[in-house]
Amino acid sequence: MTFTVLTLFPEMFSALLLGGIIKRAVESKCIAIETVDIRDFATNRHRTVDDRPYGGGCGMVMKPEPLARAIRHAKQKHPEARTVLLTPQGRLFDQRVARRVAQYTGLVLICGRYEGVDERVSLLVDEELSIGDYVLTGGEIAAMVVIDVVSRLIPGVLGNVRSADEESFSSGLLEYPQYTRPRSFEGAQVPDILLSGNHLAIKQWRRRVSLARTLAKRPDLLFRESLTPEDIEFLKKIHRDIEAIIERHMQAP
Ligand code: 6GU
């Protein structure tokens, strides 16, 4: 996978190479990260990339021409790549979208800055993505999020090929809790079941904790994911327990 980032701040992306899995993935050529400085595609003496908005209002808007030239330059080098504009107006980038875009051989990530990008740039891109309902000062951090999330889905990037699948959201549920030594930490114990050596029981416990946690913290996720009959039975049990508690408190004076 080759990520080609179109940005006014290419030096921000050197942060990805400072350490960790992304640095290693680049070194082992599982992924490549290229940056294109949009300012290099400005044509006037001052290398202007922004201008005042038509119709008035505060702030500046990124001009379409330098961006269009930068996009065409990137597309010429990577004809197979999907072009993505990072913008708060985009579709929400979640794990499902990440799995889909990880199938492309290249992604051209276009980072907007200032108060926005000339609307006509959206006509030149394949899709628009947002990383959440808040406003960043620019698309750069969003592009880094996309690079990070997509990279770990690329074969070879994670040591253990199964680990990308086993985590939060891949199953559609929140992850079960993890523990390591010591067995007792500041009075808090590791659950006994994890020391039992009973792998089937551990697997069931982990699934149930995932379900209960997801129900408590992110019930919205349970609407989207496929649950087994055993999962449903467990959730029904929780439901019955909660009803019994409510019943008991309604009776109490
Ligand atoms: Cl992709 N860009 C900006 N500027 N803000 C955002 C975003 C993107 N995603 C969420 N907020």
C-alpha cells in the first residue's frame, strides 16, 4: 500500500517515522508514505494556495487550481490509487471503511487546511472521509489516523496475523480486558479464570465480558454486529437480572 499525502505541511508526516509499527512497516516496505507539497503546484511568484471566500466571511479558502494539479500529479504516478479528501463533511471513517480502503493498492490523501477547500475540489476526488464529529485545524492529523488504521490491516504489518482481527471493533464488540503480571496490583486481582488453564472457559468468559462491556459502554455497536445464539442467551440473562433488580427496588419502600 502506498499512501500519497497532499498537504501544505509535509514535514508533519515525519512524525510517523519516529518509531513504532508504522516506522517498521515503512522500513520493511509493507507500506510507503510519500508526501506532495501542494504549494509546489502554485503558479504565481508568492506561491499562493489560498484566497478570500466569494460572498464574504472570515478566513481563507484553499484555491482549487494548485490542489487539482497536485491531485493529477499524484494520479499520474499512481493510476490505481483511490483519491480521498479529508474533510469534516466526509463519511465517517470507521473500522469497516478502513477494511474496505485497505484493499486498494494506493491511497491519495488530500489534506485541507484553513477554513476549507473550494467546493469544486470534491468533484476531483473518489470519496470524502471524516474521522469524527469535531473540527481539526486541518486534514493532516486525520490523514495520519487513516494511515495508521489502514496500515495495521495490511498483511505483514502486524507481527501476528491474527491480532488485527481480535481487537475492539473487528468483532464489532469492545475488547475483553487484558492482564499481565503481577497477579495482585495495588489490591486489584487478575480474575481467577485466566489462571485456570481452561481455554474453553477463558474463551467464553472473554466473549461474555466483551458483550457486557459493549452493552454498558457502547450499546450502539450491538445493533450492527452479528451475535450468536449463545451471545443472545447471555444478553437475555443480563436483561433478566436487571429486571429483577428493578423489580426489587420498586417493591422496596
Ligand atoms: Cl478529515 N478534517 C478536519 N479539518 N476536521 C475533521 C476531520 C477532517 N475529521 C474530523 N474532523
